[in-house]
Amino acid sequence: ANRRGAIVTAVGLLAAQLHVCGQLHGCFYPKHIFLRAKSTGYEACLIDLEKTRALRFGRRDRVKDLETLLRRTAGCWSAEDEQLFISSYLGADTPSAEWVKRLTARRENKAARR
């Protein structure tokens, strides 16, 4: 359980670092994330950066990246993992209700289009 939490936290911090640098990955899938065990947890890095571009639409772009990852991890991550990811991303103890609302709305919109 501790290892799982450390991995989810590392991925949340990676997403935050990407977005703080003003970049959108565009294909934020688990297969594009590599993890390295460290003495203090895990270090995460991204590959396949060819679709990376500057954030143009602020929160909307960031929600797009995060929702893509959460959709692709739905079978692996629990609701608690998702909350930990969002909290790690935001740097807060509790996920923001506004962020959860936006991510849920995008996920539902994507599901309705299938």
C-alpha cells in the first residue's frame, strides 16, 4: 500500500511539474510514464514528448491531461488513488472539489461520446 501511494504521488508531482513549466503532454497515458525507485519513494519521468505543446487554455488544458491519465488508470487506480493523485498534483491535503467536478464532467463527456 505504501509503494502504491508513493507511485501515485510521484505521478501527481510529475503532472504538476509538467504544467508548472507551461506544457501540455497531449497523450498523458500510463505507458508514457517511467518510474525509478529512490530511497525516498519514486521518481517519475515522461517519454513520447512529440505531442507536447504549450498550455494555451490554462485549466482546460490541464484538466485534459489529468482526465486522460485518470481514464487510462481507471481499472488500476481506486477512488482513493485518484484522490491522492489530485492532492499530489494540487499540493493540497484534500482534492479541490472544483477540480474533481471538472475532471468528472470531462470523463462523463468522453464516455457519452463512445
